[in-house]
Amino acid sequence: AALTLDGRIDRIDTTPAGPLLLDYKTGRAKDLKDRLKTPLEDTQLAVYALLMDADPALQAAYLAMDEPEALVTVPHPEVSVTAQVLRDGLQADLSAVLAGQPLPALGEGRVCDYCEARGLCRKDDLA
């Protein structure tokens, strides 16, 4: 089955090296750099890259809005790879759902303890 993604990208700049995909983020540059240590936990730039067909030459970065001196760009050097992994995972999940399998409950740790949708995801039943 085909999956069509639709969305609105924050910003695309044209540079001599090719397109530069930018995701505006509130927060500090250090926090954004920490996000890149596990790029599949924050997938917004990867989804944007999928919307642009995940061109291997694509450059992408977060734009940290809360730095005291100036805006800071935090590059995501592996965005095309992350986008491909994300796409493959979405395709596998969609195929499983179409085959009648339930989606797994993926929440973890403290997030689940305070989640308002805890009764909907079945995580407690599946643990």
C-alpha cells in the first residue's frame, strides 16, 4: 500500500551546496545537539527530509531560537540516513497494521507515568 506524507516545512534555503532544510526550535543549542545523539527520538527533520525525497545531498539543521546572543544553527549531518530508517519503519508498521497486527505501545519510563492517554495505548496490558 502506498503511504503519502504531507506537511509544511519550516524553511528551505538554497545554498551553493544544495538545499538546506531548517527546523525552527525553541530551546538552546546544547539541547538540540543532545537530540542528535538519538536522531530517531526527534524525527521532525527526518520527516521533512522524506517530504523532499531524502536526497543524500540534502543538508539539514535545527535553528535554536533561545540563544542569548544570536540564532544558532545545529547541523543534522545524517538526516538522509535517518529519513530512510524512518521511512522503512513506517512502511513496516503500515504493512503490519494492514495485515491485522496491532501497533505496539512504545512509551517508556516517566513519560508513561504522567501520560494522559495511558488508558488508550494498552502499554500496561502488554507489559
